[in-house]
Amino acid sequence: MTSQPTPTKAANGHGGPGEPGGGLHAGLKNRHLSMIAIGGVIGAGLFVGSSSGIATAGPGILLSYALVGTLVVLVMRMLGEMSAANPTSGSFSAHADRALGRWAGFSIGWLYWFFWVVVLAVEATAGASILEGWIPAVPQWAWALIVMVVLTATNLVSVGSYGEFEFWFAGIKVVAIGAFIVIGGLAIFGVLPGVDAEQAGLSNLTGHGGFLPNGPGAILTGVLLVVFSFMGSEIATLAAGESEDPQRAVTKSTNSIIWRIGVFYLGSIFVVVALLPWNDPSIKESGSYVAALDSLGIAHAGQIMNFIVLTSVLSCLNSGLYTASRMAFSLGRRGDAPRAFARTTKRGVPLIAIIVSVVFGFVAVFFNYKFPDSVFLFLVNSSGAVALFVWLVICFSQLRMRKIIQREAPEKLVVKMWLYPYLTWATAALIVFVLGYMLTDTEHDGRTTVLLSLLVAAVVLVIAVIRQKIGAGVRPGAASVQAASDEPRDEEHVKVG
């Protein structure tokens, strides 16, 4: 049953002129937020992309996941600090706007929106290919259309319907990975009855060429292959703005990020590399998780994993459309996008923002089928490094926002970044290092991805600077922490306190 938003309660005080529904509604329940936070770190990339990482780094891929996982924990801690003090649908874009300047909020907001509308096309195509395998009578393009239409309708009903769908999608992912870790762990230690697991054992971590069969440098290459599967961790901070208790939701999500990444990423990958030798051909042929299940003699392992991957794809699509539309809504509220993007229905749904986002998603799907090796390849590569750009902006925003929060509303610092500002600077340096290392990577298209992403970022940044110079919109006199960071710039500037 779909939860209904409270008609009289607008999330974050987003009511305003020209908004029939009075702004976004607090329609997400605590259980929705909890599962969105947990499921947000489990992307389809974990199931699909881990095999190439294992083939590149061997068991040492665990260090690659641990390194990226640590990076994500630190970045999410910074974002959690800012979002707990000021929950908003614009999340890091709104924080960057106040901390660094309008150009920063505009640029990173539009880049993030661009990233997710491209992801919509990627995930819709991936889901369609699985569904076509099950029901070949329906062509792949039709499945992509059906999936997009259904999830668009879900998002258009209410934020509660999005939360309900995501609750079950994420729940299936969590249960599946939990079962995989338990069953695999029992097999590794030889206590799983009735299952053939002759190859399983901790010896797989050091045998077959050692823990780092391709040398220490493979750890960094592995980082490049797995870093993008972590994108989505920040969704909980955007969704918190439409919950009944945003500060509590952000705090809980931030505090639990360590165990979520530890269990779902490191735990499941550990099971894979312990069940099978890292160089087993089946890992690359069938996929790491399917190969691991096959090694246990579990019947229909491929179809079971296809169902789980499909669930992850649908979850990513559902959240991608939600995230893109809320970022567009936030940009509209701040005058950095057409004001129509900030209009909401009586149910608190940003109708125009959702429709525009899904239209661009449909266009990207068309390019995927019509021009897969040219236009669509450009879209994918040019949005590929956006995750790292977002994380870098979060670092620099937090350096400034901590001082602003301490000055204006110190009681709102319920989540604090560790070892500020030293660990923040160290995290930013690590992100810059990863971007620099990607420029040396020609084997996995790292250089192409960074260069094209920088090109798109430069274009957006130039537009932002030009807009700022010609005085588009009226900017408040000084940055402050306020109850609704997405308040339009032509309204009175309100401080928290």
C-alpha cells in the first residue's frame, strides 16, 4: 500500500508563490528513509562491474573497495554534517551555493542532473535486456519504454509511492546480498551441508599468484573500475528533505554508512574471491556473483542473479528519476533553472521537473539504440567522472560551511566531520589523485572519461559564470544556514536561530 503525504505539511518549508501544492511534502516514512539509505550503496554496478575489477587486481580488489569505501565514508560524513544542519532537496548543490557561491551550486547541480538522466538510459537498457531474455516476444526497446513509463508514473503519484517502491526494491537487494554472504561464508568454512564447494577456502586469497598477483599498481586500477559503483550513497540526504524528521534521518544515514559499505561491498566481494580462484574463467564469462553461486552447485544461479540485478536496475532507475527531478526542483527554486521546475502538484510532486528529466532520459535511451558507439558513448563518458566532481565539491563546501554553521547555528552541528579540517583536505587530495591517475589510464578509458567530463563541466561552469556576471536572479547578501536552503533568491533572506 502506498503511503500518502500529509497535505498540510510541506517539507523544508518549500511552500512558495506559484506552487499549487505548497512545495514538497514530508511523505517519506522512517522505514522508507532507512531502506533508501541502505539500498543507496548497493548499485547494479556491484553485481555487474565487480568481475572486471577482480580480473584486474585479483584478491587485492578488496583493498580497492576498502580504499573507495573509506573515501565514500569520509565524503558522506561531510555531507551528513551539512545536511543534518540544513536538510534540503538540493543537498550538496544547495550547500555549495551557500558555501562557495552561486556558480558552484549551479554547476554541480546541473552536472549531477546530467549524470542521472544518462544513468536512466543505461539502467533502462540493462533492465530491458534481462526482461527480453525472459519474454523475447517483446522487443528490448519496448521493455525499456515500459520500465521507464511505469517508474515515471510511480514518481508522479507521490513521494510516498517512490519511497514504497524503493523500500521493496532495496529490501530485495539487502536480503539477497545478506543470504549470499551467509551461504558463501558457510561454504568457505566448509560447514554448508549438501553443497559442493571443493574450490572454496581462504587459500584462494593468497594462492594463484598471491594476494596481489598483478602487483600493487593493480589496486589503483581497481579503484578506477569500482569507484563509480558507489554513486548513490548521497541519495538519502536528498530524500531526507521530504521526511518527517530530516535531521534524524540524515544523522542515522551518516552514522550507518560504515557498516553498510563494510557488509554489502567488502563482505560480498570477500565471499566471491574466497569461493573461487580470482583467475577462474567463469568470473569474467558469467559475472562474479553468478560464478560464485554456480561454484556452490546452486541450480538456476544465473536466473536468480538476473532477478537480483533486475531489482537493482529498477531501484537505480526509480531513485535516479527521483534524484534528477529533486535536483531540478532545487535548481528551479534557486533561480538556476526555469521556475516551472519548482512547481508542485497538490501531492507535493514536482511535475515539470520529473517530466523534463524523464524526457531527457528517453532521448538518451533513443541515442543508445540509434547511436550506441557515438552519441551515447559520448554521453556516458562525459558524465562518468561527475561522481568525483560531486565529492570534491562536497569537500570544499564543508570547509566553508562548518564555519558558517558554527557562527550562526552551532546547536545544529549534530554530525561532525572527524579531524576537521585536516581529514577534509586529505580526502580532497585523494580525490584529485584519483582523477589524475585516471588521466594515465588508457586501457579502461579513464583518460577519455575524465577529459570529456572536464569538457562538459567547463561548459556548465562558463554558463554559470556568465549568468552570475549578467546578474541573473538576485543573490542574498551573505551565506547563511537556514531552514530552507532552496528558498528563491528573490525572497527575504532568513537565518536559522
